[in-house]
Amino acid sequence: MQEHVLVAGATGVVGFAAMRHFATRGYKVTALSRRKPFETFGARHLALDLTDRAACADTLSAMTDVTRVVYAALYEKPGLVAGWLEADQIETNRHMLENLLDPLEKVAPRLRHVSLLQGTKAYGVHVRPLTVPARENRDEMKEQPNFYWDQEDYLRAKQQGRGWHWTIFRPQIIFGFSLGAAMNLIPAIGVYGALLKEEGRPLSYPGGSSSVLEAVDADLLADAIAWAGVRDRRENAIFNVTNGDVFVWRNVWPAIADALGMKPGEAVPISLGVEMPKRADEWDALRAKYNLAAPDMASFVGESFHYADFTMAYGAERQTPAAIVSTIKLRKAGFHDVIDTEDMFRKWFRLFQEKRLLPPR
């Protein structure tokens, strides 16, 4: 029986990695997104706006052979961080999942697994220090409005009495391949570095007093999603997932600089979300100079300059609390893959350079 994997949000960091994982391994893959992904690897792409309920019903009514769903779609508001607490952002994300799964579940009798993405906002990292290490069985943040809870409640209710099950993943900071994503720091750092390098300057660290964090390689997360769909135990489960190590921005900065062909510089705090859009014309000049395949700055980086300000603690005068989650539950369940975070940075910058999305090293 051929598997048919439906990936929602195929232009995002996780959706793109999942699409590539399954398509390059011979699965039948349908990728949904408003924009066409940079590459599809043999997957069939369908342009679909998940906020359009009628369009979703029409498109999904024909997908009778879908066996797995990877839901990696996300709606974020301009400026990113403030929108995490706003009711319309929560409502839109809830409706998007409903618009996909309601019609699909009616016509896909072979559906057996749904993967859903949350993150460390489930532990309140955006509003307070984490209780370290954050564990999946801690629900103390469910009183904090968050679209995670709306989607999770919907999924739990929808699955009752059905033949499929679900897995929710809570990754830390995800790094991977995407263009115009709300939260992917590779193009954000890459553009920032390219402009400094063109001026003959070192790669100065733009953030505040950095803390101990964890990263997640998008390919490793795609591996975990694939693993969850074929687990021997058909159960609903929530897993934290990370690379397996920890990092501090200032400590990995030399490796990032080297990956970009630069020297690391002293800390020069700057709001990338405020200052970088002012340099869009300079990025256009670099694109022309190096014959890059990358689009204009806004289309390339999306809201990720704002995400950089958040994760790098721009404006923080004192060290921010550590953000560490436990991955013991995932390891005990049988997923053991890891990647060194410095190797991960080198890998993604090298790929962006090879695809002519960033200037050569």
C-alpha cells in the first residue's frame, strides 16, 4: 500500500523539510502552500490558502488516499512577537487546522497519523522564564492564550473514536531551508552578514546578553515526524525535540562567521527588525552583483529579523534565563538522532550559498 503524505505549509521551514524527506524516499507527497516551494523534489504542489474554508473543502475532497498529515502551516502577524498574544492570530491558526482536517477526515478512510507542531511557547517562553527543564507533562501555561491549545483541543476531540492517532512536537529554535518564513534565522543572519561583509566589516553580534538555548535542525525534525508515523505504539503523544546539545549565541558566533567567510566581531547591539529593512536596496545591489537567486529582502527573510531580535535578546541588559527543554521522553520512546549545532549552522549556510541564495563564502 503506497503511503500518501499530505504536507500543509510546504514553504515553511518544517513543511519544506518534511516534503523533501518523504518525496526523496519515494512516498507520494502532496504539498500545500499559497506559494510554490523553491523546490518540490517530485512532490505535487497545490496552491491553497488554508484560511479559505470553501477552497479547502473543494481541494481536499479529492484526497481520498491520504495516509499521513504533516501540519506545519502557520499564520503570523507583521512584527511577529506582539501577535503571539492577540486573539485574531489564535483564531486564524485554529480555523486553518479545522479547514484542512474537517473535509479531509471525511474522505480519507486510510488516514492513520497526523503530526502537529507547537513549540516552547507551550511553556511560556514568550511571557516568562521557563521552568528548567521544561517537560511535556507540565500544563501550567494552558491558562495563557495560545493557538497551540485551541489546535490541540480540536485534534483531541476530532480523534476520538477514529482509526488515526496524532503526535505533537515541541521543538526549540528551528533552523532550515525556507524563503520568506516568519521564523528562520538562516536567511536573516545571512543577509545581515552579507551586508557587513560587503563593507569589509566583521560579523558583529547584534543581540543582547545571550542565554543558554537549544536548536533544532529541520531535517532532524522531519526524521522525527517520519518516525512518529510508523511507531509500533499507536498512541497520541507530545514530544519535545532538540538537536541534543545546547548553545549560546555568542559562543557559536565564530562558527557562524566562518561559515559566511567572515571574522567574528565585537557585540554591536542593533535591532535587525528595525534596521535591516532600511537596507533593502543594498541587498538588491548584492543580488545583482553575485547573480543571486534570492528574492528581495522582504520576500527572502519574511518576519525573521524580528525573530532574531527575540531569540538573541536584543535590548536585554542582563543575561536572560536559560531556555532548556527535556527530550528524555522522546529518547525513551525510541528516537535518538542528534546533530551538533555548530555543524548544523555550517550545513545550512553552505546550502544557501550553493543554491545562490547567499553570496559565496
